[in-house]
Amino acid sequence: LTNSGTLTVSGNGSIPDYSSAEEQPWYNNSSQIRTVRIEDGVTGIGACAFWNCGVLSAEIASSVTAIGNSAFRGSSIISVTIPSSVKTIGDSAFRECADLSSVNVSEGVEKIDQNAFRACQRLASIALPASIGEVGASAFFQCQALTMVSFAPGDKQVKLGDNLFTQCYYLARVTLPQSADRIGEGMFQNCLTLAGVEIPHGVESIGASAFASCSAFTTVIIPDSVTEIGMAAFSDCPLK
């Protein structure tokens, strides 16, 4: 760790998993860390590795294949690029990163686990590549500045979790994956700015309260592949 706040992690293999921030080897200096430079040879970022650290940015080498649970949770990170080598972004990996405003998810990333970007209050948009096959429950729950979400077109069926965009109050534009398994329970609940959405063909069910209390929601296109619509799916929506 340099005086200017750059922490360099080098070597071969994965940064270990920790069960809490206190177990981090740099815990006593965590508030001084500004940039994390993860060098080539490191294959994974362990659980809780930078939880609550003062990290503003991270340089992640192309040898890294996984970002662990709560790896950057509650940190001061402002922007991050997830390289194409990373296959999995873990549970709560960037949860409650209050200053995170820019996320670049590269083609090659396959799974975003539950709560991964939950309550990232300044995240304004997210574009997900065609390589994505699963986005876990509540991954973007309470991202209250989020205005735009887009999935790149692709052939892979995408598994979508429950409460994915719940309480994203300013979410106005959504492009769902060309092939999705379902619209989960509470997926867009309380998205107050969302005016409409086209549900992709192949979706078989719309979960309970999926669009509940979307007070600007006037238009929905439901394909004939849908065979089940859950309770209160469009409750308190001004559908026209």
C-alpha cells in the first residue's frame, strides 16, 4: 500500500475468503486505500476482501474469474469495469456502494448473483452483455437513481430472479433479454416512472406483484407464451 493509497495485490491464485471486514490483512489501513490494483496471476477476489474499504476504483486483471460475496460491499468505489474473464459476480459483491455510478460489465460475464448491486444509490444505468445467463434476486433492488436497463440481444435464455428492480423509482427504459424464463415476483414493483415494457416471447409466467404500484405504467405487451399471471401482478397500474 503506497502513501498515495494504491494497494497492489500480486501473486498466483485467489485472494482468500474472509468472513468479515475485520479479517482483511489490510483492515487497519482500509480507510487509506483509494485504488486497488489486482495484478495478472490473481484468479479470484475473495469474499469480503474489500468490504467497507475506502476504495474509489479497482483495476482487475484479466486472470480474475470470480468476484466473491460482499467483495466490495459498502466500499467507496465510484466506477468499476468487470473484465470478460470474470464469470461470476457474487452475492452482495457491490451492495450498498453508495457512490458507485458507473459499471461496465464486459461480454463474457455469465452470472450476477443475488443482491450484487443492491442499494447502489447513484447507479444511473446498466447494460448487460449477451453472455449473461442469470441475474439473481434483488440484484438491483433499491437502485433509486437507475433510469435505464438493457440486455444485449442473444440466443441464451436468461434466468431472472425475484424483486430484480423493486423500488428503482426512476427506471424509465427497460430492454429485457430476447429469451427470458419468467418475470419474477415483484420484479418491477414501485418503479414509479416506468411507462411500459415489452415482455419477450418465451416467458411463461408473470409473478405476483411483478408490476404492482407502477403509477405511470400504461402499456404492456404480453406474448402468447405466457400461461400464468400471478396475484396483483398489475395492481395499482393505470393500464390503458
